[in-house]
Amino acid sequence: MKQLALLIITVQISIAAIGQTNDITLLRHIYSGRDQGLDNSMKFISQTVTPVSVAVPLCFIVTGLVEKDNMTLNNGYRSTLALAGAMTISYTLKLSIDRTRPYDKYPDIIPYMDDFTSSLPSGHTTAAFATATTLTMIKPEWYVIIPSYAYAVTVAYSRMHLGMHYPTDILAGALIGSGCSFLSFKLNRLLQNNALYRRSK
């Protein structure tokens, strides 16, 4: 719980440090300077987040059950817990902070779609970074780390490119997604070590 509280405090301090003026200035720079030819690609990237983030833990669980591989099955459960925790925190913050979307406040920002949820943090970015961190903790090899985080960063950029989020929304989502995955895996390892210790006594 201490780590979770520290994560939330870090998010709040980061947002306060950047400030609303710098936030919209940076978003306008990204949004107005974007290559509009990439709009459809950025929409597609954004739309893949839910299926990808659900498919990753599901694949581990199904593979573990079919092959009777407890380690793969456990990785599926850990990644499910990480994603569920990250999204729960993300939407709890959305409800409690209730930040207005940039396109609702600034007429020059035109989104690709309306979203009924509030702006902070970015749920898409949260899910993408939770998934990327999960994969890299399961398999900490360059050929997993590079594409996983390249995908997460592209998702994060797409949300600003499309006018859906402020930069601090993205930063908060990345911190929450990565932090929850890290804490989930550390907690699981601690519980496993305690179980092994009890058995050895």
C-alpha cells in the first residue's frame, strides 16, 4: 500500500510541476504540428489497446491450461491482476479528479471522437504501459522490451495526436500502468517466497 500511495503522490506532483499552461502549450505543439496523413493510423493504434491488453493475459492463461504449465498460467494471472489494478486506479482517479478533456475546453483542439470519461489519466496509455511492463517482466529480453514499449509509447503519442489527452494525462497513465504491473509482480514473488519458506519449515 505504501508503494501505491507513493505512485499516486508522484502522479500528482508531476502534474502540479508541469502546470495547465505548459500542458496545453505542449499539446497544441503536438496537435497542430502533427502529420494529418497519420490520423487514421493513430486512430487504429488507439483502437487496438483494448483487444491487445485483454489478449496478452488471456493467451498466457489459455496456453498454461492447455499445456499444463503452471508458470505460464501464473504469468497469466499476474498480468490479469496488473491490468485490473492499473485500470481500477485509472478510472478511480478519473472520477475523483474529473478533469475536462482538452477539446471541451479549447475550441482549436478537434478530437477524432467524443469520450464520456474525464481526461486524467489516459486509460489507453495506462493499459498499454501495464501490458508492456508485464511482458518485459515475464521475458526481460531486448526483443520483447523494445517492441513492447515502442507500442506503448506509440499509443501514448496517438492520444495527443488525436487531441484526446493532455501530456500530463499521458504521463499519469504511463506511471500508473508501469507501476501497477511492477508492484503486481513484486507482490506475487513475495507471496511465492513466503509460501516456499513456510513449506520448508
